[in-house]
Amino acid sequence: MPIKKCLFPAAGYGTRFLPATKAMPKEMLPVMAKPLIQYGVEEAVEAGMKIMAVVTGRGKRAIEDHFDISYELEHQIKGSSKEYLLREIRELIGRCTFTYTRQIEMRGLGDAILKGEPLIGQEPFGVMLADDLCTREDGEGVLAQMVRIYERFGCSVVAVQEVSREETGKYGIVAGERIDEDLMRVETMVEKPDPEEAPSNLAIIGRYILTPDIFRRIEETKPGKGGEIQITDALMAQAAEGKVIAYRFKGRRFDCGSIDGFVEATNYFYEKERGREEPKA
């Protein structure tokens, strides 16, 4: 079955960016002149997904407004030198369908994904964490690469990258049977382990392709630390049946959920844009 839908868990408070995120969703923080979530939607569209299912929460109305027509603004700049600045988002709105639901309580990523079930239904789907900004200079984006892996194996796929041992406590860490240099059939998955307890240094980042049985797996998952339901626990139930593939993706990832990563991404895209504008000698 082709993957047509992408789920965006976007209900978190973004506390690492306070006070900026007190009244603005962290997903709307701009890298250059484009909000993080728009980069994510563009990546999903490139992967063939045209239905965006967004799980929001209180104070997230700006996300819905961004992916809608602003008639007053359109009228104000029509025919001016600024009109072209809305071209990308207009095209995106025309190509996609956006659906929304709310996560009332912050109970972890697993719960956020479960809240999206009414928008997804019983079909495979992508999951995009917008504060993991991924880019690639040439070739397909990360989610498009993962769709190819799903088409090959027909099971859930998680994107992974190597991190230092000191950083394993920030991620879900996987280990398993190597298929080739970039692929692994997951056998073990641990959420935020201490460095000495980590089974490897391969960390899951914010890109997933999930099969619809994940919803039942999440329902069967018991809350962990802080009452949160972790998606890694539900994925581990799939992995026990050999149904999770870890993919070491091609491209570059910026952790825009952190100040350092956000600044790094801004500098990268600024230099990239400046290089595009400057005429070659």
C-alpha cells in the first residue's frame, strides 16, 4: 500500500526555547524565513505524502493559520515586489490536505502518535518530528529514502545516526542484526540509556515509517517515567517479531529542539542561500 499520510506530533511546549515559545509554537520557529514545520511538510511531499495529519495542543493555532490562505495579506501585497515570498507556501497549501486533532495531556510521543489514529486510519504512514531538520544537497530527502526501505521490507522503519556515547541518554538507541552497511533488523531498543548501558551508539531521530498495528501496540504499552508512553516501547513489540528496520540515512540532520542545533541550522541555510545568490567569479 502506498504511503499517503504523514503524522506531525506538534503538541509539545518547547520549553528549551522559552520565553520565545510561550506564545509561539516551537514548530513555527523560523530557520531563515521558513518555519520548521514547513521544511517538514516539504520533505513529506517529496516522499509522495499529500495528507498531513497534525497532532496539536493548546496555543498551537498558528500552525493551522500558516497552512491556510490569509486573504487580507494576499490582498495587501498583491502586485507588489513582496508577492513572490508567498509562492512556496501557496503551492504547498494547494498540493496538500491538512487535518488536525489535539493531544490534551502531554503523555509522550507514543501517546501523541496514538491520538493521530483517527486521522491516519488503518494504513502505513510517516511520522515527522519537525524540530529534527534534515537536508541533503543531492538526491532524495530522508523520508523519501525511508519509503524505499518500507517498499522493500514492508515493515516499520526508523531513521538512525551515530552519536557519541555521552549523548545516548538523549535518544532511543537500537541494536540488532546487520543487513548491510546502512540497514539493520532491530532486535533491541532502549529509551535514553546511560552510556554504560547503551547497546550501541545508533540513535533514532525524528523520522519513522510505521505500520498501522503500531496503534494497538501503543495501547498495550504501559506508561514509563513521568507517566509518558514511549514509542520505543511499542516499536520494541514489533521488533520482537522482526518487523522494525533501522536505516542509517543519507543527509544531514540538525537538532533544532536545542539552541545549538537551531543556530547551526540557521547558519547552514544562510550560507547556502548566500552562496546561491552570489554570482560566480
